[in-house]
Amino acid sequence: MILRPSNLPKLAACPCYEPNPNAGPAAERGSALDALFRARMQGDMDPSGMAHDLNAEDIGAVEWAVTTLKVLAGDAQVITREEDCCVTIPGFEKPGTADALILGKFAHADLKTGQIRNYREQMAAYALGLMEMHFASEWTAHLLFCDQRQVVTLHFSYDEAKATVEKVIAAYRDAGKQPAICDYCGWCDKEMTCSLRRTLAQNALSVSEPGFLFEAVLADNETLGKFLCACAVVNDYRGKAEETAKERLQAGATIPGWKLATRRGPEFVDHITVGHHIQAIGFGLVLAAYGNLSAKKFRELWAAKFPQTPFPEETVKHGHTSLSLRQTHKN
């Protein structure tokens, strides 16, 4: 694997991490928003040439990032041309690429999509390279989480950035490194072959063996946590196993205890036909039958129809709060 700054947060969580070469839809969307962000910063306001279809929500997210970056930069020049944002980083074979440079403030910015995650190690690598390139002893990194409309700002001294990067690289190059269960397991190329995940799955499957006492699992919090962690890994394997079984059954193979079941598709009336009859039936009755519209979808419709008018946030209603179990640390 070629060491890249973008992999550092994953390697900090698991030194055995390897990126999956098949980028998913989220990665494709991120690349498209990044391209639009650079274009907007360089004065190109037409998104029609983008390879990825962008909706009103995507465009709104980029507009927020552009406006926010300009506020952060103030009077300082912002550089976003990709070839001008290359960063040579000590210890890396290839340079990284920041999304924006604010050299007058010894700072850079990176556009991030999706949920707020840890990017400290990646930003430390950029900061280290930029401090080397511009003879600075301190650097600032602005993370623009455009979907969440939130800025996370990180400050680095030269020594701090260097130590952060070197720690991750040392762990990655350690011949005796061991895998760790982390939030990036589903992104790793070794998701289905990782020795630790296989061990956890094997331990979870031991519930079928004689002598297993589920009451003992429930009685001890430490044991319960480990059991749930193992079950989460088994669920990943189950998904892959079901996908494989379906493919083989469709090809005519026999899998003992399993068969394909065909479910008839739901009956429906398309929106054009509904629109033709809606006045006769009554708008109120039809809209009530359709049910509530998500706030996200309504914002998209509003932005497309009224781009210059602020969205009426007071119209958004909130459903009942629910509780779910979320993993906070890995056993």
C-alpha cells in the first residue's frame, strides 16, 4: 500500500488497515463535491459539467463551504487550484493535496462530506508538509463539514504535527503490528479476511456449543460488551454470506437449508396519474395519504424553487426521540 495522508486516521485506529480499491457512492459524491467546491472558488458557477449528478442539497452544501471559507480567510488570498495545493510531506512517497490554502494566515482548509469524523492525523500530515514548505513553526487546519454545516479547526506546532505523523507511520511499519476493531473495518480491503474479525466471529458462534451460558453473558457488563462487539462482526460476515448464497442459488446451485423466495412487487399508482386526478379527489385527502415529507426533501424542493428565499425552519416538526445502541470503543 502506498502511504497517503488520507489513510492516516484509519491507520491510527488500526495499523493493519488497507483501503478498499473499490470506492463506493459516498466517495464518488465526495469527489464530485470537491470538484464543485474548487470550481466555485475559482468563479465557475455552472455545475452542469460535473460527472456526478448533484442535487440542490449537494449544491447548497458546497455554497455553505465556499461562503464559510471566504469568511475564515478574510482579506487573505485563497488558493484552490489542485496543482497549486500539492503538499510534499516528509516520509510519504507521493504528495498530498489540500482543498484550499490560505498562506497569508498559515492555514489550509479541507472539504469533508458525511458525518463528522476524526481527521486529525491527515491534517497533521498536511500541516507538517506545509510548515516545511513555507518555513512556518505553527499551522492551522480548517475542516469544513459541509453536510453538517460545521467547522472544526485544528492548530499544530511543528513538533506536534511531526510527532503525530511519525507515531502513525511507526505503528504502520511495525513488523509485529496487530489489527484492531474500529469504525473503519467496513472500509478496509481485509474486512472479510482480518484475523481478529475472524476470531471474534468464531467466539460469537460458540453460542451454539454445549456449555454456553447466555445468562453469564448478560450478567457481566464486560462480557456483554465483548459479545455485542463479536456479534457486530458476525453481522458483516452474514451480509456477505447471504449475497454469495443468492448468487449461487440463482446460478442453480443447492445450499442445504436455504432457497430463494420471490416476493411480488408492491402495487402502486405513479405520481403523474395521481396528479391527473388529484383535483377531483381533493388535495388534502391525497397529501394525507402520501404522509409526511422529510425535512431534507422539502429543503431540496424549496431551494430549487426559491433559491433566494431562506427556508422556513419553523415549519419543520420533530418526531419522537428513539434510543439505539451505538458502539463507543472497540474491544
